[in-house]
Amino acid sequence: MSTRERDERLEILQGTLDLLILRTLIFGPQHGHGIALAIQRTSAEELLVEHGALYPALQRLEERRWISAKWGTSSNNRRARFYALTAAGRRQLAKETSKWKRLAAAIGRVLGPEEA
Amino acid sequence: MSRRSDDDFASEIEAHIALEAERLRGEGMSADDALAAARRAFGNATLARERFHESRRTLWWDDFRRDSLYGLRALRKSPGFASVAIATLALGIGANSAVFSVIQAVLLRPLPFREPDRIVGVTRNQSLPDLDDIAARSGSFESIGAVHFRALDYTGGDAPVQLKAGLCALRYFEVFGVRAERGRLIGPEDDLARAGRVVVVSHAFWADRMGSDPGVLGRTIPLSGEPYTIVGVLPASVRLPGAPADVWASELVVEPRDAPARDVHILHAFMRLKRGVSIERAQSELHAIDRWLEQAYPDENSGRRRDLEPLREMLVADSRRALLVLFGAVGLVLLIACANFAGLQLARGSSRRREMAIRGALGAGRWRLVRQMLTESVLLSLLGGAAGLGLAHLGARALVSLRAGSDARLVPIRIDAVVFAFTAVIAAGTGLVFGLVPALAASRLDPQAGLRGGSGGQSASGREVRLRRALVVSEIALALMLLAGAGLLIRSFRNLRSVEPGFRADHVLTMRLELPEARYEELSKQRLFRSRLLDSLNALPGVDAALVSELPMDGDALTQHFVIDGRPPVPVGEAPEVLSRTVTRKYLRLLQIPLRAGRDFEDRDREDSPLVAIVNQSFVRANFPSGSAVGARVSWAPDPGKPPEWMTIVGVAGDVNHFGPARPEEPAVYDLYEQTPRRWKRWMFVVVRSPSEPATLLREVTARIWELDRQLPPTNIRAMSEVVEGSTESQKFNLLLLGAFAVLALALASIGVYGLIAYSVARRRREIGVRMALGATSLAIVESIVFGAVRLAAAGAAIGVAGALLVTRLMTKLLFGVGPRDPATLAGVVGILALVAVIASWIPARSAARVPPMSALRAE
């Protein structure tokens, strides 16, 4: 994955992007551009989604049948490919979420209380 | 999933860029700037398309490649682990590939003939007139041929040498579908004597003795006193059953007396079945012909049945069982190597917990981690397999040189594509199967525990401990089975070697001579040569010399029909058979074969004195069960219409192990070269005893022979002790191989058990420290560790003994003088493994108990 630093925002680790995509789609079908914007917005602009990396990730999730896709029309009348969460995707999201929370807690404990 | 097109993906990207540009315009950018920024934000669209492409086709391959590269990096970081694992597997896999390459050559590869499945052989030797009748009366065979191997003297070189000659009858080469390299081969047209004596030479003979002369066809060579014209050269690639021979000629031409005789059964017969004819059909037709022959020629054919056997069966009959036992043995070696491999990976897996935990935390699923470990395992096993293939190549070469004289091998032993594939499959299979359990064990953990824990020191999970114990138990059990097999063979071999052969073999030199018919047709010439030879040899200081027609344990035997004076006459052809041995007067004394009754041959037994014979004890048991044989008269069954030539039995000699120690002696009659009227017995073994080493006498003895006949080549020159050793050659071969595998198994199992116990002790460092801090003595620590190991070994031994009792039954036919369930052998083997367990646990236990408790507790 190419890593070009463009601003102060955090790049997303591989593996976590999948989780974020699944999470975003829980609010309903969305196209790739919408997903990228939604991640950025809901993370209070802290997370940066590299648009080029998004599509292979979507492709991967689709192949694992965690999301499905079909062409539709966007709110401003453009044709776009819309992705929706499948039942398997929902299960995967639940699993990954609890795992992530445990990990975050563990890392938090390892790093100890914030110093500043 | 239906395939998504490239265009579809491209238009999705375009849509994305358009949406982004629109958004940026909404923020007040100009249209052009917005589009450029959108493209910039997307990054490299082409790259994304490429990634899309790759992921579609090769998601798994991508993962595999990544795993492999990661695995290789990881292995490079722990070269000790990698090299031990690879070496262990190389030994296990290499031994298997080597034995499999022999099995492939002997049992599996098609024989190197055109449509080899159609070639069959007759199990017993045949006479040419019978075969002629069969050829005329049968409809199942495309061609029938026969061969008889004998020695011919070649006097065209510097010193006379004996060549191995294949004498062909009927359509021998046609049966095998063999063609000449130059000229032609021997066929039925050469059987007519007026065609002149012709010979086909082997490629090796043509190259070595004729200097690869391109004009070799038409050249004449002297063979046993007769000139033969070379008409062809046999290709080097052709291997025929019983060969390699140096020269090939017509049976009828070389053996004009024996070949046309219906009662001389010296030919190995082979047939090529007609296309579509089954061996069963051919067999029932042949049995019908047997019955016809029996009626037409009752003298020679009563009770004679001819059984057909596929050529392959004929060639491998004896070696199949031994090969399969060896294959089983290397299978066990491989299993032990695999257990070691699994143990190594288990240890490595638990030291990699942290790494696994981090990867798991970052989103890698459990299957993904298992796959990573499996990939590494398969990488190792494939590397081990590659190294094993190298070992197998060396091993196969060693096997070939160990058994250079074996006839059964028409197909050369080498690492061919099938052996290669076999190796690849067991290597990959080993990596998958024996990597799976450790991989599952290592990946089964929750990230928190993994991240929290150190790299060692914490106590292992119960599941892992059980797994390690299971490995120790199975290594002991497997090694025990293999050692038991090898132990039984060792005992058999010792029994074989300690059998009293019935004669003294030390300080005796032997060699074979055969008087060529061309110069020694008359009996008087043969007798003159023999008496002059013996006089000349006995004149050497300290030397005793005698002659015998069939040397004990040499492999050759001659049986003849015989009759006993005063017994009711038996129908012609049904007279019992007995081993016939023709000797000179000193023979029994020289080999120190004891006399059990009567007298030995003496000087008064001459050509013109009454005929005498000595029989062996088996003969007395079989024919005079209640009484003395001395004084009775026997005769070789006379030709029809002729009176018997009675020989008076003057003595009874002790039995000798004529067929080697594993087979009991059969009834035999000794008669005298001085008295025998049989002109065809022109061969003899010269037997010379002297106080000095046999080899030192060789030059003198051959000089004396050549004084009498410059053109006579002595062959089979050996000390008698070598002859005796040679009689246990195949047992020695089996013993050496199985013994080597057993040693390998023992070494692997010892290392494996040591490794597993040492590792578990290391994992218990902290616990041991606590116990010692609480007052346990180091002796108590050592005791508890050793005791634990011995308990595991006992469980392994119990399983191993049960397995050995099942498995060694298959070896019964390879054993001698010891049963397959020999308790002494099993006890010895159990003792060896108990010792291994004690040593393997005592060493790590002692060093663990020596560490001061505080430093053990602090070690983290």
C-alpha cells in the first residue's frame, strides 16, 4: 500500500479499513465515495481514507460475501456502484468489533495512563 | 460469484472521481481544479485497477506468496530451528525415497520390453523337445523361446577367460521383442549346424574386447575351442532375465548332445501371449498339453506340470517381502522424523505467541494465522524433501553397490519422475499434516494473553502439555517397533552364522574349472587331466588338494534319479531323486566332513576296482530308516534298456549345509571322479587346504593349472570362508538395511525425546525454582522429571510392544531360529528405550536442578 503523507490525519492500518467499511454500511447502502466521506466525517476528520486503497478493500469484502453491490443512482443523479451489508457481513462486523475493542483496551493497558 | 469486468471497475472509479470533483466544486473550487484534485486524492487509478485485477485471479496465490516470503524471513531469523527441522525431515524423507526408488525399479516400473505384460515364464526348467511340442500344439502363444546360461572359455585375449554365454532356443529374442544394435540376433535359423557357428556379442564385449570395431560383423572369435562368427551386437540398454551375458549363441549348436535330449531340463522357457489371450487361458491350454506329453513320453514327462507365471512375478518373487518390510521400516523412520518435526514446531509456536497475538489483534483471522504457520511448515518440509532427494540419490547408489549381483533388476534403480513425485507428495503431506496440530495450538489464544505474556517462562497450557506427551509416547512406540524388527533380524543372522555347516571352511582355497568339450571329449583325457592336476598340487609343500563337482553353499546342486538294489522296481521316470556329488578321494577328509559309519574313499578305490559310493546321513534317514546303509548297493537310474551300474555304499558322511545355513541338507550320494562313467561331468571345483592364508596360494595353483593347460581359465576363485559368507548374502543385505534404519530411528527418537523433555523442563523453570525455594532438593527435582519421562516411555513401550507383535509377524519368512514374538528381543529393545528415556530426561533435569532458585524465579 502506498503511503503518501499528505496531512496530519492518521492513515488507516490494513485490516482496520475493512472493519470501518462494514461499520459505515450499517446505516444503509452507500457508494465508495460516500463510504470514504462517511469514515472521514464520523472520525471527526481524524482518519484519512486513501481513495485508491478503498476499492481493492471493497472488492475483497465483496469476494468474501460480506457486502454485496449493485449499480444505482446517487443523490445528485450520478450512476454509482452501491454497496450493502450482507448477513455474513453483519456477523463479521460484530466479531471484528468486539475483537477490536479488546485489542484497544489491551494496548491501552500496555501503554499505561496518558502522561500528558 | 459472477465475474466482474474490467470496464465495470473502471467506470466505478470514474464515478468516484466525478463525485469527488462535484464535492470539491461545492466547496468553491473551479471545475478543472476540482477534477485534478479529485484525481490526486484518488491516487494512482491504474494501480488500483491492477490491484483489482490481481485480487480477482490470485487472491490465494497472493496470500501464499506473502506467507512464503514472510515464512522464509522468519526461518532465516531462526537458522538453528530451520536446519534441525530440515535435517530431520531430510533423513526421514530421504530414506523413504531411496527405498521407494528400489521398489519403483523392482516392483512398479514396467519391464523394459515391448508390451511386457504379455511375457510369461515357465516356473520349472524345460527340455527343448518338450518345448518344440508345446510350440507345435499350442495356440495361445505368439512366440516361445528359451535360454540356458553357461560358461564358455574365450581364448582370443591375453589370458584365457570365461565368458557367460546365453544359449538361445526357439524364438528367444522375439519373445522379448529385442532388436540388434548391429547385424542380427540369434534365431531359429541358427539352430541348423550347417549354418555354421555364429555368435552375438554384448555391447560391453564389443566395446571392451573388440575395441568397438565397426567391422566386427564377420569376425571370428574362439570359444571353448571352436571358432564362432560374429553376426550381431546386442544393445547395451537391453537387460534380459538371468543376463547380462557376454555372448549369445544357439543352444542346439553349442550343446548338440544335451539340447535334443527330452530328459535334460536345463532351459528357462519364456512365452509371449497372443494379444487378448489371458494367462489363465494359456495356462489351461498348457496343462492340457502336459497331459498329452505325459501320455506320449511317460519316461520324461510323468507328473510334469508346467506352470506359467507373469515375468515380473518370476523376477521379484523373493525380494517382494523383504522390500515391503523395508518400506514399512522407513515408513516408521519417517513417522519418527515427523514427530520430531511436530515437536520442534510446537516449541517454536509457543515462543511465537506474541507475534501471533499481534497479528491476530490487527485483524488476521485464526485461519489466516494457521495458514501462515502451515505455509512455513510446508516450506520446511519441502526443503527437507529436496535435501532428502539428494540423500536418496546417494542411498540408491549405495543400495545398488551392496547388491550388485542381484538378477532381479532389469530396470535400473534411479530417481525418476515417479520417485520425484512420491518424494514431493510425502514432503508436502508431512508439512501439512504435522504442521497442522502445532499451528492450531499456536493460533488458539486470545490476543490479550498473548500480548501480556513474555516469550517464555509462563507455564504451558494443558493441551500443549498433552500434545508433547503424546509425541514422546509415539516416538518411543515407533522406535520400539523398528528396533524389535531389527533385533529379530540380528538374532536370525547370528543364528545363521552359528549354524555348524558340517565342514571346516578355514584355510581352504576354491576355484572352478570346466574342461572344454572340444579338447576333453574323451573320458580318458578328463581323467588324465584330473590326476595330473591333483598330483601337481599335492606336491606343493603342506598342501592338500581335492576336487568336488558341487561345492557346498556355492548355490549349485545337481539332482539325479537313483535306484537301490533289492528294492521293488519303480516305473521308469518315477525313480526318486537325490543330490549327486562327484569327488576325489581326499575330499571328505580335506573339508573335515566327519564320517559317521563305514570307511572313507581310499587309494584302493580306482578306475578299475569295484564301484563305491558314500551317502550322507539324510540319505540314510530317508532310505534306510531302520538299519545300516553300508554294504547296500545304489545306482544312478540307468537309461532305458541298460543295466544299472551298482555302486556299493562303503560309508556314511555327516550332513553339510549344502544350500546355506537356512536350509537343511537333503539326501546326497558321493561318487568318485576316478570311477564315474559320465563324460559330461567336465566341471569341477578345485579345493586346496594349506596352513597359510588361501590367497597366498592363488598364484602357485593357477600356475600349476596352466602348466597342464594354458587355455583353461579358473573362475569363482574364493576362499571357502567367503563362500560360506556368501551364502547369507541376502540376509546380510536385509539386516544391514533394516539395522541402518533402526539406528536412524533410534537416533531420531532419542533426539526427539530429549528435545521435548528439555523444552518442557525449560518451560517449568519458574515452577522448579518455586519448588526448590520451598525446600525441594535437587535430587527430588531430578527424580520427578526422570520419573515422569520413564512413565511416558513405559506407555510408549506398551504401545510399541503391542504394535511390534502385530508387525513382526509379517517378517516370519525372513527369520531363522527365532520366532517373531521372541521375548528376549522385545525385552532388550524395551531396555534400550528405557535407557534412552532416562538419559534424555536426566540431562535437562540435572541442569535445571543446578540453577539457583532465585535466578530461576527472576529469569523473565
